Amino acid sequence: MASLSFIVGLIGNIISILVFASPIATFKRVVKKKSIENYKGLPYVCTLLSTSMWSFYGLVKPGGLLIVTVNGAGTVLEAIYVTLYIIFAPKDTRVKMIKLVALLNIGSLGVVIAVTLLAIHGSLRLLVLGFMCAGLTLGMYASPLGAMRTVIVTKSVEYMPFSLSFFLFLNGGVWSLYAALVKDYFVGVPNAIGFFLGSAQLVLYAVYRRKKPTPKKTAEKDEEEQGSAHLVRDIEMKQREENGEETGKNRALHKERSLPKQGPARLHSLKKIVKANTLNPYELQALRVDVENGPGP
């Protein structure tokens, strides 16, 4: 059983390193374009904190060599990703990311290490660290939920890399098996949940990978057409009010058996109404002012 758990753990190490290495293509694109585009930085910050904590857990736990090696490599890679994200992020995002890294990856990690080494002893230390690491692993697996929401809204998988989702799925499954063999529930529970979330990401990828996002220009055109329709209704109501006033005048003039005639300005305004849907926003605004002011003298 010990040899089987070692083999499974070794496979888990290989897959975990592939998980940590999977964003390399993403950050090649970031460096090439000198922009983070719509990529989210939170998953990398959470993963950096998680790998750092698991490295410390592996050092404290007897026989935790496999945990230390894989998470040590992950810590180095995630630190590089976070640094690149901060370098190429817009100024406001960069400031937020620096504050987040300082709070979580430096402040919180330092406090945890200091407290567990100085104030907690024996088996209780491992228990506390186990709960913390399990919670962080859940955060690591849950952090791509923002990317999943983006996929659903945009109907595009452009910003949810397939390789990361696939290796998260494999990683959760293998480490769940390893945890069952060595009876380490701190490793097993979060990775089982990660296996489920990785499966959900693969399902989303299968659903939206062939779909194209709705073009932005189409949405803007729809808004312009809706605005034109509202403007036409406003103009028609204005015309009806004016026609109502003229009806009253017609009745007064009917006593003298005289009927008013519509002038060329009124006919010109009606022609503008018919053409309203074909006008650009500036022409539509000019038309609104023209109608509200009425025909010239």
C-alpha cells in the first residue's frame, strides 16, 4: 500500500507541476501584447498562497516530502505569474494587486508561520495547518469561478484556458486518490471538490468552445435603433399634440367657413419622421430640437 501511495503521489506531483506550468502560454501572450487583457489575477494570488502554505505543511508533516517538492515548484512558478501580472496590469489594477499580495502572500503567510511555530505545538500544529491548507486549496479551485462567469456572459472560452481546466480536473482526481490511500482528509476533501469544479469547467468549455461572442458593434447598432424608435414616438406625440391644437383652431375657423392649409415646413417635418431610422445620433438630436422648436416663421 505504501508503494502504491508513493506511485500515485509521484503521478500527482507530475500532474500538479503541469497545472502550475499551464498558464505559461497565457503569460507569453500577456508579455507579447504587454497587456493582461481580461485575464483575472485572483487565481494566481490564491494559488501562490496555497502552494506556500502546503510547502510549510509538508515540512511540518512527517513523510511530507512529495508535498514539499511539488508545492515548492508551484510557489516559484506562481510568484513569476503574479509578478508579470502586476507589471503589465493597468495602474489601478496594479495597485489593487500589490495590496492583495502584500496582505495575503506576505502578511497573512508570515503571521500563520509565526503563530504556528511559536504558539502551537505537537499534533495541534499539524491539525491547524491542515485546516488552513484545505481552505486555501478550496479557494484555489474556486477562484476560476470568475472566469467561468465570463465564459457564460461572453459565450466565449477565450479567457478560460483549456489546459488549466483540464489539469485542474486531473490534479483533483489524482490527489483525491492519494489522500484516500494515505488517509489524509486535509488533502482529500478539497481536491475532491476541485475535481468536481474542474469537471464543471470542462463542461463549459465543451458547450461554448464553438460559439462566437456577440459582436460589440451589433449591440451598439441595436441600441441606436432602439433610440431612433423612441425618438420617432416622441416626434409623433409632438405632432399629435400640435395637430390637436390645430383641430381646435379649425373648429373656431369653421364658423367662418375657412380651413387652414398645412405649410411646407409641416410637410418637411413629417418627411423627417419617416427618415428618422436612417439618421445617425447627431442628426437625430438635431431633428428633435427642430421639431420641438416648431417650423420657422
